[in-house]
Amino acid sequence: MTSVMETRPKTTRAGTRSIHRLARGDRPVEPVIFEKSVPGQRAVDLPPLDVPRADLPPELIGAPVELPEVGQHDVMTHYTHLSQRNFSVDGNFYPLGSCTMKHNPRINEWAAALDGFAQLHPLQDDEQIQGALRLLYETRCFLQEIAGLDEVSLQPAAGAHGEYTGLKVIRAYFKDIGQPQRHIVLVPDSAHGTNPASCTMCACHAVTVKTAHGYTDLDDLRRLVNEHGANTIAAFMITNPNTAGLFDAKICEAADIMHDAGALLYLDGANMNAILGKTRPGEFGADVMHFNTHKTFSTPHGCGGPGAGPIAVGEKLAPYLPAPQVMMAEDGSFYFDRDRPKSIGKVRSFTSQFGVLVRCWAYIAACGPDGLRNVAEKAVLSANYLAARLCNVYEMPYFDPKKGRFCAHEFVTVPNRLLRKGVSLNDIAKRMIDYDIHPPTMHWPLRDCLMVEPTDTESKRTLDHFVDVMLQIAQEIERDPKSLAEAPTDAPIRRADEVAAARNPVLVWEG
Amino acid sequence: MDYTQITPHEQSAMLEAIGAESIEQLFNAIPQQIRFNDTLDLPPAMSELQLKRELAEMAAHNHGPHDMVCFMGGGAYDHFCPVLIDQLAGRGEFLTAYTPYQAEASQGSLQAFFEFQTQVARLTGLDIANASLYEGATAVAEAVLMALQHCGKRRVLVASTLHPDYRAVLRTYLQDLPGDLVELPADGGRIAAQTVRRELDDEAACVVIQSPNVWGLIEDWDGCFGAAHERDGVCAIAVFNPIACALLRKPGECSADIAAGEGQPLGVPLSLGGPYLGLLAARNQFMRKIPGRLIGRTTDTEGRAAYCLTLQTREQHIRGAKATSNICTNQGLLALRATMFMTAMGKHGLREMAQQCYHKAHYLAQQITALDGYALKFDGPFFCEFCITCPKPVTQIIEAAKRRRILAGIAPHGRRMGRIGDENDLLIAVTEQRTKHEMDALVEVLEEFAT
Ligand SMILES: Cc1ncc(COP(=O)(O)O)c(C=O)c1O
């Protein structure tokens, strides 16, 4: 193995980054790993083969795979450099609405990496993995309690996969009770894109329900039930607190409308962080719900995943949950039950996102019941605090504390007054990057909105800093709106040309 | 501890700024009759010290490849993983970021995923790859949905030698959709090109064949996909093992149109089955139909190389009910591990790893079949996994091996494997990590049962 000693200006090793520094936005480009390939370099080696070579028929052999050849030091440097070109919860305020970017406790990482968890083969006998099964069983019980529902399946791999699984369970239930024609799922116009997309994958027809002033329009809901016929409706799929950052107080009425029609209520639990221990989906009429452990229960987002999307259901839907299910036997031992004749079957290989669920268990156990309630309170307090401090400058259609209209764990702002000065929403978002803040969720659920979710784990100091930055940006817009079109000026790159990327897609390196 | 940081004093000041009298007032939208006024029935909060004890205790109640010698495969393999992967993938800048929606704040993960897409495309011999799906079985299901959408037909021909979990997931995914599953019967543990030809008709959308298959056998992709392509518009879907691709003929070399597989062997811990890594690659013609995130290379306003999410009109957040898939959160961190793994092993390292798997598996097969009463179940070529028929029911043999701290393999007649084999069958996987000494120890256990 070779490694060349080189001088190191700051964190950048000479020779590994492009020397083409440009006059503006003075940041070096990180070459792709293939450009760093040097024939013969190896980062790790294997012990010599300790058995005789077997015959390998030439017709089976494929051409070599052109993977890069890089020494160990350069491997470290490459990915270290890449990591330095990323915003993260560890390094930045990351108020990405609906994603609950809270702190990721490191005890959780420690636990998931323990050999006794990380080194278990998925097909081992139950008796060898009693500790893991106990953890899964307890996670199941924790989530049942938090949901106020009867049975949880831990199989789904993420929220959208939970939606899919939940809708399949609903379909299976209706087929089993002789109502297979129920295929319409009512979905608010403010729903997350995964909701209607999951319907399609289950061959359900997603029909849009209007929202008014941030809430489901119950008259429209009733109208649609009548229009399509009560006996065609499978479910109403609602997020509550909803994507406008509001708890929909008419949820029980919506549940009644569904139940009177013989249909079910599906709760998208993406926003559970706002109601932990304050109310439970089971109490407000949900028949099925999914959790996003990577939102509510602090499992890290990992540049896009993994998450986990356990679903909770009421008693009458439990027989249809995916198999296998983790169970406790009478003698206190744990096992996977594969005997579930009415189950929808499998939705993934093996059993679950186990490593993610270890972190989920560790988080719930750390918080305890009072801690979880405090999490919801601090999440809601933080969002209301930011909203209150910013609402005079950034208009908020649904927030009016003087009239007792508070937000839940997040709020949306449609900053029309600033936009009228000649900046775009994108300009505002990109300018936030210059201040080391990750932009909020954009253009959803309203066209020109920012959706801000500070989560429960930020300090008041960080929240105040965010307010200062947002007010500063507003002032910049007042002074010189054009200047924002340049943003970001202090990031690894200036604005990326996304239009060109889509027009002429380059998805692989061909150098 | 709940990790919140706002003090009671700060809370009062914040409430005042809001103009609220109490925290409770902020929850006034939740009607009284649905308030939860109890305490959740959960164990009391634990300190980090208690958590460490409790978790270490639970972990200590598990046995597996960390304290036993592992010959189990069946879709999850005990491969070597360089230490540097844990160090790099554990960096908070990767661990605690999310989907790179904001390109300028996410160039690191975007570039890493672009490199990942390139490596997966090269590994499979195809044109493009996405930035990950959940795991192998859903990747295969998504590949089939893509093929159905592509050609508008409904018959899906699936090898009966595809992993039983993958077939089960396909059944679930196709159950309510216009897609009919037809299982291709095997002949000597493999699918004959003639069988594919026989089952093809005008309604055939795709042919799905896994190699190495559930028995570890190398299928005749060339023959089967060649047969598939004798009919216009039929998609050939290869279900692949990424380590095998470093040595054997790849999907693209065998005329596959789409390749889907489990990326776990590429530096992802076994972790009782998840989180794993769904891999999906395809020919260029599928670019606008492929599910999941795609990263494109572009430039910034100064003309420098830049990366961003692209072709997003395929995706749920733009297209809703008409999206190519519902996937949103994917397996980003595992894709990062895999790209780091492929870089660290490199062109020669990964091929050497595959070669060692091959030679070691063949050594062990030879030693076992030299014992009286043991024989290979099938005589087709295999890669790193093979099935032997034993002189006794394998449950006895597996128990005996356990007492020597050996995980002898998988019983294909068990529920977990969908009861595909006979009670004397044993499926054994060998990775580069197994030593001659360990293999000889397994042979010794088996010898006790020889006739
Ligand atoms: C409201 C809502 N529903 C569903 C989802 C989908 O969850 P996931 O990304 O875990 O699949 C998300 C988040 O991404 C969401 O915000």
C-alpha cells in the first residue's frame, strides 16, 4: 500500500482537488472518485487464498468491473471532503418541514452497532436471537401504546411503505368481509405525494378532498361520499396534525363520516411529534396509521434513509397484518409467528428494518412517558415561538395567536409581501444557505410557501439566531432584492442548473 | 432523558413572546374529549448509563455470526467489511442529513450517490442506476412494475428458483394490480431456456430470473433472456448478487434490460435482515420510468461541476397518483456504505473477493461430498452457495453444529424458506471470510452423520 506525504492546506489535501479556482465562489471542486483512480492502488487487502483453486469455466466469467483503484488514504480524503460539502442536523439548523430533523442521539448508534444486534443473520432460529426478539416485541408494545391502537407491524421500511402496507390491509379486510368494491381512497389536496402514490400501487383510486383555511372541508368529504356512493369508499387518508401545521379538530367528525359510510380512517402519522402523549390516533378514530421512526423517534435520516414505517391497526384489522409477527409466548420467550392465514403476506424480505428499530427502542426508552409528552410540548412551543417572532414580516395564513390560533409542530409562511419586491421563494431559500441554515420545505402544501419545523431539540439560542437571519434576509430584500438572485455565494457551489440536468440527464460518470 | 434543551425560564419567555399563557393553551386545537390525560404506559425514562446496560444485556442474549462461524446465506451474506466504512459512513455530516432536496447544501451526498449510480451501472453492465430502493425484494417488485408499465402487458414470468421471500413480495405487490404471476418450473434446480420459450405468449411482459438463484446455482441468463427477446417488447429482468457480478457474467453482458438485487453484501451489516439496500439498474430507455431518486451531473452558474436530484417529474412529490412509485425515504446511508465499499475494495479487490468465495465454496462442497451419504442436490454450476442432501434430517445436523458454535447453513424445507426443499437438504454459503480451518470443522460435524 502506498501513500504519498503531501502538505495539507487546511482540510484540503493538495493534489486531490481541482486546482482550477475560480474568481467567485472560491471553492474547489471535488473530482469524482473515478478521476482519482490509479492502476494498481488498493485501499484494503485480503488474506491469501487458503484452499486450492477450483475449476472456473471461462464461459461463466464476465469482464472486469471498472471500479476505481484508490489507496486507503485517498479513500478517506475523498469521503471526508464530500462530507464537508453537506449540511446536516449535526452541523446546521435544518428546519425541513414535515421531516422532523431532530437531534440523533449517539447512544442509539452505539446500540445498533453492537455485535449482538448488527451481526445477526435474518434466518437464524428464534431461540438464538431472544434479545433481539424481545427488543422488537417491546418496540411493538411501545408503539401500540403511543398509537392507542391494538396491534403494530414493524415490517414497513419507511413511511410510504407503511402507507402501502396499511392500504393493503384495508383492501384485504374489505375483501374478506365481502366488500371488494371499496376501492376509493379520499385524500386531501394538501396530502404528501406518497399518499396518492401509495393508493395507486394498491389499485385504489385516490380522490381529492378540498381543504379550506388549512382544514379538510367536511362538506366536500360528505359530498364525495355521496357522489361516489358510500359503498365504494375504502378510507379517508388524513395527516393530523396536518401538513399546514394544524391539528384538525374536526377529525372525530371526519372519522364518523367514514365509519357511517362503512369506510375506515387512515392516519398518516408523519406529524406524531406534535401530539406524543397529548392525544392518540386511536382516541380520535384512526383505524390504521403509520409511524415514521426517522421523524418522530430520532432515527437518523442518512442522506435520504433508512427509515422505518411501522403501522398500527385496530383489532378488526389485525388479522391482515403482514407475516411474520413478533410474539411473546406464555413462558415469556419470544418468537416469530408465521401462521397468519388472513395476512396480506410479505411486503419485504426477512422481517424489518431491525437496525433502525433498535434506535427507535433506545429513543423511546430514553424519553419515557413524560419525556415523550415533553418532546411534543417543546416541538409545539418552538414552532409557535418562531411563528410569533416572524409573522409580522413573513405572512402566515393560519397563525393568529391573538385569536387563539396556534400552530402545531410546524408552520407555513407565504411571504407575499417580500415576494412582491421582486424576489422568488427560491431566492429566499438559497440565501438561507449562505447563513448556514438548511432551507425549509418549499412549495407544499401551498404554492409559494415555506414549511418550517424546528423540532423539539433546538435550543432557544438557535431559534433566536434563525429569527435574526430571517429578519436580516427580509431587510436585504427591502434594500436590494436583486442581490438575492446571486445566492448562495458562500456554499460549495453557486446555484445548480437543475433545468439543464433534467433536459440532458447525465446519471453516470463516463469520463 | 428526552434531549430537549429549552429551560423553564426560557419557556416562560417564549410563551410571553407568543402571547400564550401556558403550554396547554398551545394545544387548544385538540378537543377535550380526545385529550390523553393519562400517562402513557411505558417504562420510566432511562439515563444513558441505564440504556447502555439494558441494550448491552439484550444484545448479549443473541448469538450469531459474531460468536459463531456462519455458513448461512439465503439472500444475506457474511462478507468482510473494511473498518473505514463504519468510520466514514458514521460521520455526522452523512448520518444526520436528509434527502438532498437543496443541491447547494448537499453536494457531498449528491456526488456520492452519483458515484454510486455509476458503480452500480458498471457492476450490472447496464446504462443507469437509481440511488437505492428499500431492499432486494421490493427492488424486484419495482422492476416488475416498471416493466409492466413499459410494455402495457400483464403476464409476469418468474423463475421458481427466485428467493421465496422475493416471490412472496411479488405476489403481494401484484395481487390487486393488472399483473399475473406465472412461475417457471425448474429443471435440475435451474430454468431452461426452453421453459421460457414455452411460457412466452403475446401477453408476456417480462421474465424474471435470479442468478445465482435460491440454490446458489448460476442460471443460464444468456439462454433465458435470449429466448425472452425472441418476442418483441418482453423485458428481461436479472436478479443479481453484486459480489457475483464482480466475477461472473453480468446482467448487461447477458442481454438483461433491468437488473434488481440486494446490496447487503456491499458492506451492509447483517443486522437481522435490515436495513438493507435495494439496487436497481436499467437500460437508458427506462430513464423516465425508473422509480426512486436519480442524481444528475450538471453545472452551477459559474460552470463548475455540480450535482442535483433530477427527472423528479417521475416522483410522488410532483406526480402524486401518477408517479412511477410511492418511494420517498430510501436507503441513502446504505447506498453510501456500498459506494465506499466498492471504492475501498476497488476493481481488483472486489473481483478477488468474488474469486475467494467461489474457490472456498467449491473446496467445501468437495470435502462434504467426499463423505458417505452426502451429495450435491444439483449438478449445475454454483458461485458461493450450494445445496447438499444429507443422510439425516438437517435439523439434527444444524443442532449438532450449533453446539460447536457453527451456523451450518439454512434448511430449505423450513417455513422461513417457503418450504422449497426436502428435510435432508442443507443450503450452505461460503464467503471470503471463512477459513479452511472453519470449513474443516463443519466437515467434521457432518462426518458424524455420514452413513
Ligand atoms: C406527511 C408525510 N407523509 C408521508 C411521508 C412519507 O414518509 P417516508 O419518506 O418515510 O416514506 C412524509 C415524509 O417524507 C410526510 O411528510
